Amino acid sequence: MKDKVIKRGLVGAPLGVTISLLIALVISAVIGDGNFHPVAAELADGAGSELNAVIIQTVLSGLMGAGYAMASVIWEIDSWSLAKQSGLYFAITCVLMFPVAYCANWMEHSLAGFLTYAGIYVGIFVIVWLTQYCIWRKKIDELNAQVSNKAITD
């Protein structure tokens, strides 16, 4: 299990950086002024330069990607209930996401900014969780139907 966690972290880090870059590209396209906006302006101001800010955000995104990937092994612990897996995964990802989002200035540094960001995060988490649940439920139902059909024909 420990080897799997480490391997996933090594894959997750560059994936986190890639996702961060893709988000920056989408945000830049939406802003539509012809410039690339790799980081929040507040991060660039606080870091002293845009280059420093990009380095900070890249490291934070890599750490977050690694953390999410490492936490994904939770879903493979068959002896745990779905509620326990979901709760622990949610808790771990919150512990990863909120400090990174704060440090990278992805959220406003106020109670309202935190609550807004938390609401968006919870909403996205629930949508992704429900989507995955429905996909797996359908796959399980299809496998059960195949097993039943095979048992009937045997």
C-alpha cells in the first residue's frame, strides 16, 4: 500500500501542475485581453514578481496533485464503508485544498471569501461524487446482470 501511495504521488504532482496550467489558460481566454494570466494578481504582488508567483503556484499545485493522488488509495480499502471512504477523502482533500487556495490567492482572504470558496468546493465535490457513484452503480448492475444471465444459462 505504501508503494502505491508513493507511486500515485509521483504521478499526481505533474498532473496537478498540468491542471493548474490548463486552468490558467482557460481563465486567460475568458478574460480575453490577449495576455496570459498565470497567477492571481494578488499572488504576484505578494511574491515580489510574477516569476516568483508562478514558481510558488507550481509547487503548490504539484503538492496538491500529489496529495489528491495519494489520497485516492482510500477508495481501494474494501473493508471500509463508502461513507467512511468518502468522509476521509473529503477531509484530506479539504486539508490540502484550503491552505493551497489561500496561499495561492485563489480565494479572497476574508470570511466571506473562505465561505464562498468552501461552498464551491463542496458543490463540486458532491457533483463529482454523485457522478462517480452513478457510473459505478451502473457498472455493478451490468456485472450483476451478466452474472445472473450466466447462472441461468449454465
